[in-house]
Amino acid sequence: MRLQNGRWEDDPFVAGGTSRPAVGLVDDFLLTGDLNTDGQDEAVVLLWESSGGSGTYHYIAVVGQREGAPFNLGTALIGDRVQVRAGRIAGNRIELDVVQLGPDDAACCPSQKATRFWTLDAAGLHVNASKHTGTLSLTDLAGPEWVLNRLKPDEPLPAQPEITLVFNGKRIAGQSACNRYFAGVKEHGALPGDLTVSQIGSTRMACPEEVMALETRYLEALGSVSSYSFLAGKLALTWRKAGMTGTILFVPRQPRQP
């Protein structure tokens, strides 16, 4: 199997049908480090696999160089609908912070936080013992300043103006292109990740028309958010309004280099 432009698809399972096996590269996720101590950095990427059903399986893959071309050194299953919160290479070990299915979770809605570990040798990737780190809650969104990355998954944003989001207990605040904004948030409690945003308040500065249009789109989406999750290190807020649904994506602001 060889990916073309980050994706591979086979023929439908049934002639004329829409369900078919497909595999793709997860966008915007890359770790690099010398995992097999050969003096060369390897690349760690995520893959998704779907056969047209409700589940989406995720895999971790390590890619090296062989005769000047990329070569797969090992691939391992992460799981069905596992959410990746963050990843890193520590020494020669891959570490992923994930949200996965707990013993009492519905298949749709994982709530168990864990750190998963893999090591690489000549035989491929090996799974090490994982460590459970608690249950998903709103407190997991606090800490970093989140920077808006996508209003739609296929719509890159301009570098400026920047839109930000900070969680602080039951309150959120940030910069919405032109103005500062603030609102309350609470968890429904019905399913892991359920979230409600209260009426949003903001300052009343005026900016160029295109900036105000971006701000309006963002605040309308934010005010309709109904759940949160994680996607390859990004915070994903899903909104629903008037029979439509969408997801806005944020990345954590990286610490400034000294």
C-alpha cells in the first residue's frame, strides 16, 4: 500500500457502493527523534483507517530513510476513535497522551485519559505498558492559551489577526480577531466532552470589514459549541446550529524560545 497525497483508497466492497477501505495521513502531526540510536532522526506520524462504518481506527507509524527514500520502520494500532491530546519523543521512546475508551464508556465517547508508550527496534514498533491518568473533564482544557487553527477543517486561516481562547474554571475569554470576549462554560454531564457556552459578551471596537466578518463567524460558532475533543494534539470544539454542524480547531500556543 502506498499513499498518494497522503491518502489511499481501494475499490468499493460492493460494486456501485460507497463503502470502501481507505487510509490517510493525519494532518499537522509530526514528531522527530533518533528512536533506534542509529544517529539519524526518524519521523513519527499518525494514520487513520476507515471502511465506511462508524469507527475510525488510528495507527502510529515510524518513517526513516532507505536509499534516499522514505521507508516504514514500524506501524502499531492505537485504537478505535482514540483522541490524541499531545505527543513527544522522550529518549528513544514515543509517548502519546490520549483519551480512550474506559470500561463503562459508550463506543462513541471515550473518557479515560492515559499515556501510551512505544519503542522501536529492528523488528518494528513495540507497545509498552500504558499509564492511566484520570478521567476527561473541563479542567483538561485549562493551562495553555489556545490559538484558532481552523474555522473549517479545510479552511486555513490568515496568520493575522490572531484568535485566541483561554479556559479558566467555568469561564472562557480571548481575542476574537478585533475584540476581547468572555463567556461562561459548563459540562452537561450526559456524555464525556459535552459542553455548553453561555451568552458571549465582548468589547465594542471597530476593525476593517474582513476582520469583523471573521470575528462574527468565530463567535457564532463558539456560541453554538456542544462538545469538545482532541484531534492529533489540537482542541476540537464541535458546534451545532439550525440543523448544521461543524468543528473549529485550536492549537496550544508554544512557549517562547529563550
